[in-house]
Amino acid sequence: MPSPLAASLAAELEAESRTTRAMLSRVPADRLAWRPHPKSMTLGQLALHIASLPRDLSGMAGLEGFDASQANFESPQPAAIDEVLQTFDDALATGLGYLGQLDDGALAATWQLTNRGALAFAMPRAALLRGFLFNHWYHHRGQLSVYLRLLDVPLPVVYGRTADENPFAT
């Protein structure tokens, strides 16, 4: 039986997906290769990373652990914004499906990150989901808002008004 905590996480993912989709839909299709700094991801890489996180991190959380030496930290460059939005839709469905099948035992089970077999950390799967799925996702969504602002793209409402949109104005 799905856990009430898993249902709460799924509800958060669904609610936050609306804001994430609004941000991703503002990414200018002709600026996917733009980057604010040589060390930064391109706009397209960042958008695709954000779009894929619910799928990728749910898949990782579904394992007993992960060896970081096996990770590919190179974000692919999307060819078009439609690729980003389709990836997001697919990843969201996968993430919601994963969360919907978790029970209390799975959420309490210890998940481990190793590096070449050496333990980096261990935590309950619920903490992994909070820290790596949600907080990581919000971190990168915040980065995307900065990228969009630098490109003079109007920002949608996130947790309240932005300089571009005010849902409380009459």
C-alpha cells in the first residue's frame, strides 16, 4: 500500500511541476546554446537537466544505492525546446509513477551513495528523495530563472509575484 508520505511527495511533485513547466515553456528556442559563463551549462542543457530530473532521480532512488564513479555528469544539448518539454512530460509521469508505488518500508530503507566502492553517505530513501529530487530540482529551477532574467525573458509566478507577473494585482 502506498505510504502517506509517498502520496505527499507525489502531490508536491505534481504541484511543483506546474511552476517548472511554466519556466521551461519560457525558454527561448533560439537561445538553447547560450550560456552565461564559460563554466556554466548552456540554457538548453540546464532546461533538459531540469526536465529529466523526476525520471532520472526516481530511477536512482529505486536502486539500493549508486556508485558516483558510474555517473555521466555531462548534460546533453537538446536540439529543440519541444524535446525539453516532451522529456519533462515523460519524466514527470515516471516520477509520479515511482512515488505512487512506495510504501513505508521502501521510504525508510537505507540508500547509499558510494564512489568506487567507498561509502560517501547513507540515508533513508525518503531523505534522498527530499534532498536529491526536490531540493536539487528547485536549485536548478532557480538557476533557470537567473538565465531567463539575463536574457530578459519575463519570469512566471513561482511562489509569489515576480517583477513580470503579479497574481495579486487588481
